[in-house]
Amino acid sequence: MIATSKDLRSDNHEETVHHHSNHYRDIDPCDLLMYLIENHDQVLSRDQILDRVWGLEYDGYDRAVDTHIKKLRAALGPCGAHVETVIKAGYMWKTNSGS
């Protein structure tokens, strides 16, 4: 599946992200990025993210999402600014972050 947001294109089949002329490979987890982009400008709770990205059987702590978000931001470089923390609510992909 390919998801796009403004000038960012993500392909979870190839596990690559393209931003302008930069190509990021092995974004982990790519499904998290896809879910955020598909639901851009909508706040997604940690539970929603866990259910959709890792499945209902996930038996971990919901704060594990925070760790994955941190890694995702780092992997995306300047595009990581699109991933916005919404205090006491969750995360969202902000399409107008200026990146």
C-alpha cells in the first residue's frame, strides 16, 4: 500500500519513504507511519494505534507506542515534525507542519 501526504510518499510493500529527493529505507514500523498518514489530521489514541498496528492480541504496555513514535520521528529526519503529540490524547500526522 502507498500512502501520500503533501510531498511525502510511503510504500509499506517496499518499506521506503520518499520526501523530495531523500529516500528513507526500513522505517520501523512502516505500518505505524502508514496508519498515521492514512488518518492525517486526526488524533489517534495509543489504544487505537496498538489495535491497528500491532493487533488486538498485543500484550504490551501502551507506552510502547511512545517509543515507536520516537524512533519513527528520528528515522524520518525533518519529516518527523509531521508527527505531532496531542497531550493526554495520542498522536496525529499533521499535514501542515511546514516540513
